[in-house]
Amino acid sequence: MVQTSVAPSTRLARAATYRRGVWLVVLLGLVALGFVLDIGLGPVRIPLPAVVDILLGNPTDTPAWHFIVQQIRLPKALTALVVGSGLAVSGLQMQTLFRNPLAGPSALGLTAGAGLGVAAVMLASGSVAGGFAIRALGVGGSWALVLAATTGAGLVMSLVLVLSARLRDNVVMLIVGLMVASVTGAIVSLWQYFSAPEQIQEYLMWTFGSLGGVVGNHLLVLTTVVGAGLLLAFASAKPLNALLLGENYARSMGLVVGRSRTLIILSTSLLAGAITAFCGPIGFVGIAVPHLTRGLLRTADHRVLLPGACLLGAALTLGCDCLAQLPGSQTVLPLNVVTSLLGAPVVLWVVLRRQNIRSSFS
């Protein structure tokens, strides 16, 4: 009999693949658990068995529970799934494209650019981008909102990308992103100064970030645009792997860098623009989740990182929304506050250990 032995490198590769598969299954379970908990928590206490029965279409003794779950909490939980996945993937793409561990939709000004586009649409309609204003928009208004936000985010990202080709310094790029965000913020602040008090109040509510204002056709529009952005991102998995090693290496492999860069910009603009338009600026998810995903899966392969970031981003956003409910209380915290409290320590960890993770981007 001939005995065959498996090389140690092969065994290690199989073990690493198995470990990543286990983590992806765990993340999928966390998403399912967070989804049910997010629907079950709220000012009105609904037992989890009743929530599961309603989701499965089984009748219950309390018709009001059906309305709360199906019309309020279920759309909010679905929005959390879409928002978490989209922000995580957009942050992952930006960190790879700019080869900067601190890149993200908010850090490089994409969120501010999308917010400026939203403000322009709402200024033209005589209102602002609060949750109530979004509910009042028809389907056509929703698409106009997404188009404006996506255009604003795309223009900002294109500007930052052009400057990055000249500067080639990660720290300077962050400063440029902050300056772009400051300029767009100043324009919006100037508009607020000349706006009516009720308009300013709704705009402030929008800046806090919320998942509760996206229902019905608006959720369909958001899901469609984010789904398109995610499809473009998954199609860019191999180009992202090549760009991670540098543009010169990517060109030597036959990659058309300009076309790949345009595809990534379009994907990121769709994701960041649509989410910011409907849910407001939600910080730190796009920066923190990619690093957490790399730490869990221990790989730089975007064919693994992209689905991992989707699952972890969705699970984290669902968890943040659960914490925002303040279980046992009638108070609901702004989502941006909770994501900042959880995401800021991760970003601080990235800054403190930057020398150790720089190898992932060079």
C-alpha cells in the first residue's frame, strides 16, 4: 500500500479555511439572533415567541402586535441589515483603494458630500432631510434623494482620489478628507443659518442617524441601490486583492487599474450615498468593521473579507440598534451615539497599533 502524506502547508491552509468557515457561520448566527432581538425590543414589550410567530405568519391574540412588528420593527431591522452591510463594505473598499487603515466614508468626507447632496434636494423642496421629511417623499423624490447623495459622495471621493495620486501620504490624505468634510459642513451650516427653526430641528434629527424613517417604497429604493453597490463590490474582489499589492503590481497582472478604480468609486458612492440619504450620517461602522473582520478571519483575501464584512457589519448595526432601544425604558438613543461609543475604541486601537497593521496595506 502506498501512503500519501499531506504537506504541513496544506494542512495549515485547510485549517485556516475551516476556521474562516466557522467564523462566517457564527457571524450568520449572530445576524439572525440580532435580527430577532431587534424586532422584539422596543417601548411595547412583545414576547420573543410571539415575535417569531408573527414573522412566520402565525396568528396571535394581540392584533396590535402584528402592526408593530410588521409595519414598524421589521422594516427597521431590515434597514439595519442593509445599512450595516453597506457601510462595512464601503469602508473595506476605501481602506484597500487608498491603502489607508483609517479610511472610511466619514473620515474621507464621503458622508459629508452625501449630506450636502441631501441638503441641496431638501433645500429645493423647501424642507430638510429629517425622518418625517423622508416619509413625505414619494418614490420619485426618493430616487432624487439617492441620486443627489450618491453624486455628492462620488464627487468627494473622486477629488480625494485625485489628490491621493499626488500626495501619496496616508496622514495627509486624512487631513484632506477632514478639510473636505469641513468645507461641505460649512456650506450646510450657512444654509442652516438662513433656514426656518423647524427646518433646522429636522435637520438635526437627521444628523443623529436613524433607522426608523425608512419604510415601504423607501426601503425598496434603499435596498435596490445598496444591493447594486454590493454586487459591484463583490465583482471587484479580485481587483481589490491586486490593488492591495500596489498599482504597479496590479498592472503587471493585466489589471486595468483605471476601470477597476472607477468601479470601486461607483460602488462606494452608491453605498455611502444611499445610506446617508435615508438614515443620516452613521459614523465608525465603515472604519471599525473592516479591521474587526480582518482580525477574526485572519486574511487579506477580499473574496472572504467582503462576505465577512457584510455579516459583521449587519450584526454590529443590529446590536447597536438593540442598545439604542434602552431595554426596559421608553427612551430611544440616536443610533450615531451608540455606533460612536462602540466604534471609537476600535479606531483608537487602530491608531495605537498602526505600525503592526501597516503590512496589510503595503
